[in-house]
Amino acid sequence: MRRYFPILDWGRSYTRATLTNDMLAALIVTIMLIPQSLAYALLAGLPPEVGLYASIAPLLFYAVFGTSRTLAVGPVAVVSLMTAASVGQLAAQGTPEYLGAAIAMAFLSGVMLLGMGALRLGFIANFLSHPVISGFITASGIIIAAGQVPHLLGISAGGHNLLEILHNIWKALAGINPVTMVLALPTVAFLFWSRQRLKPALKARGMSDMMAGIVTRAAPVMAVAATTLATWGFGLQGFGVSIVGEVPKGLPMPTLPPFDLDLWAQIAVPALLISIVGYVETVSVAQTLAAKRRQRIDPDQELIALGASNIGSAISGGFPVTGGFARSVVNFDAGAETPAAGAYTAVGMALATVFLTPLLFFLPKATLAATIIVAVLSLVDLGALKRTWSYDRADFAAMAATILVTLGVGVEAGITAGVILSLLLHLYRTSKPHVAIVGQVPGTEHFRNVERHAVVTAPDVLSIRVDESLYFPNARFLEDTVYAALASNPDLRHVVLMFPAVNAVDASALESLEAIVSRLKDQGIKLHLSEVKGPVMDRLKRSHFLDDLTGQVFLTQYDAMRALAPELTARTLSACRRETQRAADVVDLRPTA
């Protein structure tokens, strides 16, 4: 039960000190989460209260099912953008159909994640390479920031990709609202300044590190309060400043998503993409924070926890959620010790939904846009392009292609291209595994690459070390490698394939090995294997390959060379003994104390 309900594990050792730390962390995260929830609902094209709803039930569900002690789930920028991009193709913003589709997206995503968790498919996160994910997040951050610029200018302009957004902004520039700009631009400047300079300034004036951190995290709340008061006091809505308007007061009523099979069929692929992206982000954040405290998470259980959180968001009228990097780091730094901190945050968000929503009537949408821009620009890492280029050109190509497709076409096409590029890159690399012709290091039982080390080889024995598992993409490559080596050495009588790094041999690779045996046999050459791992040998025994093998299977490569080229191993052994004796003579000649 503790495996599927981690709360039964950490809950048994919950203390009063842990309660205090979790409550303090929850207070700080709640202050940060209120403006973020409103802003990300706006980004998703939904009413602002939906962001609050999506920040209550998911936190409670994760507290029960989650394995990370500090992860904070809720609305995040990238998933909100993906939701808007997907649902926007099905219904117009502001309509009941749009909200219903967003709720259905959260529910279907949760069901998919639960299914993957039940099947223990946590390994799927490995199929998205880090450069591809980094490129997608960078491009998404740029699109999100560009999409919020119209709110700062008081104009109406949108689009599904960067080119459309910039084009529509250019066409609408004549309608800029100066009052909105005067309100929005100082807000953006304040938020950027507070993120970088406010905490050091407060500490320089004698404020404690903890209090300075709390005040800094509350900077967006200060911006919300100041701009709301200014809009109310000066009647700025009469000058064209767009405001949030009436936000329904009270907790969300439990609801069910629309069970429309046509709708579900239309959102199935986007929901799957959101599930994968959200899961990758969640696991990355959770593992990073857990490692700092020498804790561990269960990736498969995280699928279940994230799935339950999304279903919780759906039944409370919210939209897809995932683990947020910024708020999780804040939760970690604030001293949260258990997922109960998230549950306390949910209580805080519920209280805000009940008591604070009337105060949001005059909140300018430009302030929420400024909050989004400052938050997402921290995700943009164009410097990663240079670092990836200098390290691996193939990864750079995948990263650059993901960025370009996302910016030029849209987020769905971008993440789809990223998934495909990750798989193609994996297949490309494994289709040409590293193989090396090896020889014996004189005086040792070790065998190394002839191109990198001073080694000795036998003229009639070819030893090839295979440094990758053998399966259908690289099976033909191994054949070509062996045949090319045969063509350049007509004196061969033995070929030894070293398998120290081969963890699996699939059916295609088995056929290639059988073809190699047959061709070598026709030329009077025997094929041998060495250093074959137990699981690989077990599978080979289930076929007729070992019966047809013309040579032997040796435990070690040294055993193979001792049997096939005894003169070579005798020489290297003699050399080893001479070196040992020479070293002993040197020791004997040293003066005694």
C-alpha cells in the first residue's frame, strides 16, 4: 500500500517541526501561486478563476500519491500554451465549449498518465532527449512572451506561432493604448528588477535572508495590488485599460468533463503530447530536487500521481497541470519537507478563491501579461545552442530543428518534431555502433583498440569488440564491418567477436550472426564469441545458433587468445615476467636503511 500511497510512508513520521516547516513553505508558495494561477489561465485562454481551481485539487491529489517531497503541481506556462493551441482549434475562447474542451483535455491526460503508470511506462521520458526538450521549452517561452506583448500595448493580436504573432502585432500597432503602456511597462521593469535586485537590496538594509526571500517572492502580488488600486482609483478602465472583471466567488463545484467521443478523438493526440511533456518536466524537476537531499522518487508512481492530479483538476473545473519548476524550487528553498506542504498550499488557494476574488475586479490584464513574460523568459536558454554545437553536432541539429519548427509552425508541431527527432537520432546513433579491432596489451590480459594503444595481434586471428547491443538498426552494420575486415586480411583463420557491452541480441541481429557464421565457414574461417553476458547467452541457447557456431564461446578474450594464438600469449606473458623481475631487481639494488 505504501508503494501506491506514499503518504502512508512519510505520514507516519510527521512531526510538529515538520508541520511548521511545511506551513511556512506553503505560505510562501501560495503568495507566489495566486498571480501565477490567474496569469496561466489567461495564457490558456480561460477565465482567471479557472487558474485558481486548477491550483487546489491537484495539490491535494499529489500529496496522497506523489513520491517527491518538494514538487509543487499546478498550471505551468508551457502546458497552458499547449492547451490554448489545441483547444483553440476546436472552439472560440470565452465559450462554454472552449472550457469544456479544456476540462476534457485535463481528464483525458490524467487517464493516459494513470494508464502509463499502471503499465510502469516511466521509461518513456527517456525517448525525449534533453536538447530537444530544452529547444522546445526555449521556443515555447519565446512564443509565450511574444503572445503577451499585445496585452502590454493594449491591442488585440494573436497567432499559433511566432511569425503569425509578430505579423498581427505589426498590423495592430496603430491601435496602441498609451494608458495601458504607461501602466504595463513599469510593471515589467519592476518585476525584472525585483527578481534580480530586490533580495540583495533588502538584505543590505538589514532584513533577514528568509524575510527578504518572502518579500521577493511576493513581488508579483505587490504589482497586482498596486496596478489594481491604480486602475480603480484613476478609473483607468474608462481609458481603454482591459481588466479581469468579475471573478466568481467561492470554491468550484465538482463537475465531469463532456463525454463526447468526437471531442475526445480530436483531443487525443494533443492530450498525449501534453501528458508526455508534462511528465518529462515533472520527473526532471522532482529528480533534481530529490538529489539535493539524497532522496529518491519513483518515476512510475509519478505517472500515477500526475494522472490523479490532472483528473482532480478536471473534476474541479480546471485544465491540465504538471510539476512547475519555479514554484517547486521556491517550495524547496522555503524548507518544505513533505508533500503536505502542497496540501496546505491548496488550503491557501481555496481561501483566496473564497475571500480574495472580489478584489480582482479591477486587476489589469496587462499586469498578468507582465507576470507571464517575466516568468517564461527565465525558461529561454539560447546559450544552450552554442554549448550543444561545441559538444555534439547531431544534438545541435535536433535542438535547432525543434526550435525552428516550434517558432515557425506551432507548439504541437514542435513537440511532435522533437519526439520524432529524438527517436531518429537514437536510431541513427545505434545503427552505427562503435566497434574496434583489438589487440593484447603486452604483459597483461587486457585487450584494447589497435588504433589507440600499443598492442600486439596474431596475424591469423581477428578480434572485434562490439560496444553496443545488437538489434535491427545495426545488425547489417556488424556484417559489413566483419566482411570489410576479411577483405583486407586474407590470412585470417579465426574471428572473435567480443561482447562485453552487448546487453541484447534481437531476432534481426541473430540472423546477421547466422549469416556471418555461414559466410566465414565458406571461406574456412571459424567464428568465436567471448565475454558474452548471461542474459544474452540464455537467449542464444533458445535458438540453433550455438549448434551452428563453427568456433567456441570463451569466458574471456584472454582465454580465446590463449587457445587460438598460444604463441602470442606466451610471448606477452614472458614479457610480463621479465618486467616484473626487472622491477624486483631494481628494488633489491636500493640501499637499505
